[in-house]
Amino acid sequence: MAFAGGEGPMHLPPAADASANEHNEGGIAEWNKGNFEGALKHFQMASKIDGTVGESHFNEALCLDKLGEHGAATMHFKAARANAHGNMQILQSGILNAHAPMGEGS
């Protein structure tokens, strides 16, 4: 199940914390089942374990958007951009840039 526009949750970079990665993978599994609240809990844990991984924030933002929490989603999309570390999938994301256009307090 992909997000509108083909965007869905991302895997963490290989150097990411192992427990953050475990939660992230659990979140992806829940997302693929359509359980966005369950996915959000996993992605929130991944972000809490290591807040410097843009993919965790991006995944959290996707779930928040799906659940209609657009203000919180925007905050996490901005955090994803700030911690993208050159990941063009994040930087060029249509949903991210719709929520948090460049130059708008990002």
C-alpha cells in the first residue's frame, strides 16, 4: 500500500541505531497492513531513539498526515528535511514540500 503519489515509508540508513531500525521496520509492516495508528507508534519510537534520522521523521509525518494531524505532520516533515543528510527521496518529496514548502520557516 503506497502513499498517494507513490510515497510511502522509508527504510532507515544502514548506519542507523539497531533498535530504531527495528521499530521503523515494525512501522513499515503496520503501514502495509493499513494500520496507521500502529505504524505511528513504531515510527515515534524510532524518532525518539534517534532524532537525527530524517527517514524516521518522514515516516512519522506520513502517518500523522494519514490520521489528519496536519500540523504535527508538518513539524515532522520539516524535521525530516533538516535531517535528510542528502536523501533526495526526502528532499524532493511531493507530500513533504506540500506541507512544508522551502522558505516557509523551514
